[in-house]
Amino acid sequence: MTIYLDNAATSHPKPPKVYETLASCLQVAGANPGRAGHKMARLAQQIIENTRFKLTKLISASSLEQIIFTFNATDALNMAIKGILEPGDHVITSYLEHNSVLRPLQNLAQKQITLTLIKPSAEGLISPKDIEKAIRPETKLIAITGASNVLGTLQPIEEIGDIAHQNNKLFLVDASQVLGVIPIDVEQMHIDLLAGSGHKALMGPPGTGFLYTSLKNPIKNWREGGTGGDSLSPLQPTNLPHQLEAGTHNFLGIAGLETALDFIEEKTIKKIKEQELFLLENLIAKLKEIPEVTLYGTFDLTKRVGVQSLSLKGYSSDEVATILDEHFDIAVRGGLHCAPLLHQALGTVPNGLVRVSLGAFNTLEDIEAFIFAIKEIIS
């Protein structure tokens, strides 16, 4: 059986009950949610609203209408960025960001907005002071990842949120790598917009995600269509969440996400985080003993999630990932991880890095198998 160490891309395996939900839900409640009055449609709609409630609770939001279902975090980030920015706006972001943030911003920067990119420290940490220095009168948005998908470094989100709040700027957080392992309170952290992935540490199925909005600024919708209500209106409704949720939901995926959220609540984020950091500590300690390995990111575990990237002397990252897969049945991610600016800053272009990312179902035996494989490759 494959040893899976690529949870930053998507979690595997999922909690067992998620598979049960996916197998049964399409048969029992497989109607179009909110599009009819019959019991199957009502049940489907109830599952969607239950999941919306649980996501509201997860991030300590104040109302259900603040949660917009999307197809993934990329969808949510595009919805936020393109739905808020206007010509002449200035945006602050960082070298740490995923292409889901960088590409829409850099596209807009060609003709409509201006962009400031903040460099992280050598350990992969953004300084709130650098964010504050970059603020201009025309700054509208500060967009920062909750944790680097390459280095696993947690960013000082609450401090940056305070700065954004004090300067009356909108704050967007890409929470793809932190939801499910780090507690999030959007109001305490002054987060105006938060993009979440349902299939990473939240352990739901692919094709699920959401956007949280504080409702401080209206978001322009970029798709129109059926919403299940007010069908006579020639225009898209302006009330949330319906304004931004045109078309049929990924009901099956959302049902699986609800089951995954129940698993997280039962196990607790605290215990999941403790387990991942215990494994990360063991991984780092063993890799430090191998001279041919170079590690990246901070070794301060209080500033980390369960992601560790490394290089192996004499090999490209793709070569290492391929050997691990084909000869040891270990799944990791080689390459540039859709974070080109960070890899440029690290000097790891074009070979990239080998990324090991831990999940709720990994064990110490998985770490030992990975270390054994790395030593075998070297020898």
C-alpha cells in the first residue's frame, strides 16, 4: 500500500465515513438542492445548509450568509480578487503565494492595478512591519497565505489583520494549508475574506471549497444563472450567498465535506495539529542526520504546519519523487509547487524541491520508511 506524504496537495486517505457518505448520498438524496419542493431536494438542501453552518462555526464567522460554496480555493480566491478590485487599486501580497493568488493579481497588474510583493525572511516568514510600510492611500487589499505550501511556515495572520484593520484595508487570507490544523477566528483576526479548500486538511472530497466574506465590501459576481429561487427576476439576486452561488452545487462533495467536518470536530484540531507536529519533529531530526539533505524553512515548530521541503545532493526533485514512487511506493511532491516566486527567492529554480506533507492519518512508521528510502537512494 502506498505511503502517502502529499497531503498539502490533497488529503489521503479521507475519514472512513466520508467514503460511506459518498457511496450512499447520491442514492438517498441525489436531487438538485433547492430546486424543488420534494423530499429528496429538501434533504439535499438541508445537507448544504448544515455544512454551511459547520464552516461558519469552524472559522467563528457570525452568519451563514458569509459562507459561499466554491469548487476549490482557487475558485474562491479568483472570486474575491476579481470581485473586489477596481482600476487604480493597489494590492499588497508576498513571494510566498500560490499561483492561485499570484496569477490573477499579476494579470490585473498588467492593466488595472498596482502590486507590491513582500519578500519573506530566509526562514519563510513575512514581517508585519514590511506590510505596514507598503500601505498607500490607494491600497485596497492585503492578500497573504496562512501558511506556505512549500515551507509550511505559519504567517502572523492576526498581526497583519490588525494592521489592515487599523488602516481600513481589506484583508484576504488563503487558508488552504491551515484550515483543519490551525484554529481560525475571522473576526478576532480581522479577516475580511478567507478562501478555503475542502479537500486538503479539512479532508473532504475534491471539488469543494468556500469563500468567507465579512460583507464589508460587496463582491461583484462573475457568473449568473439559476439559484433555485426568484426565477422571474431577469438579473442575478443581490443577496448572499445566492448572488455568488449560481448553478447546481457540488452537492455530493459538500455532503462528504460535512462528514469530514464532523470527524475533525470529534478528533479536535488541537490533537490533529499535535500529531502532525510530532511527526514533523521526527522527520526533521532524522533528515538533519543525512549530510546530502538540505532542509528549508524554520525549525521552530510553533511556526509550522506539517510540511517540509528538502533537496537531495545530486538529484533533481522530480527524480527523487519518481524514485520514491516507483521503487518505494511513497508519494511525495517534487517541483515548484505552483509557487514560482518563492522558489526563485530560495534559489531552487528550475530543479525545485521535494515536499513531504503530513496528514491526520500518517504514522511514525511512514516517516521511518521515508528516511530509509532516502538513505537507499543516496547509497
